[in-house]
Amino acid sequence: MLDWSTCSVVERDFDRMNGGWVFCGTRVPVSALFENLEDGVEITEFVDLFPGVTLEQVRTVLDHAAKSLASPYVA
């Protein structure tokens, strides 16, 4: 599981969206990005579909995920 707490463009509020990780300043779940990418939606299209989410935020989330997956597993 990724540690989203170190990603600067997402936030978590337990009173909003059941405490799920969302893009800062929005109610758009981070998971929506990955679901849309799986469905073939391009990142520029995603930004158009979800007002309030910026291209910079999307790129930062993807970069964070990629770096997290590249980190060696520590047990």
C-alpha cells in the first residue's frame, strides 16, 4: 500500500469522503485517477472531467506512486 501522507498534493479528512485520500482542495478521490487511467482516459481528459484537479497534481500523484513502487520493500 502506498503512503500517501508524504504526497504534497493529496489530503485526508475523516469528516469528508470517509477519510479517503483526495486531491487537495477537492472531493475527488485519488483512486478515481487510477480507475480512469485503467479505463483508458488520458490525464488531460481526467483534468477536464474533474474540475479542481490540476495537471500538476495528477503528475505529482503519478510520480509519487512510481517512486513508491520503485522503493525497495522493507519488512
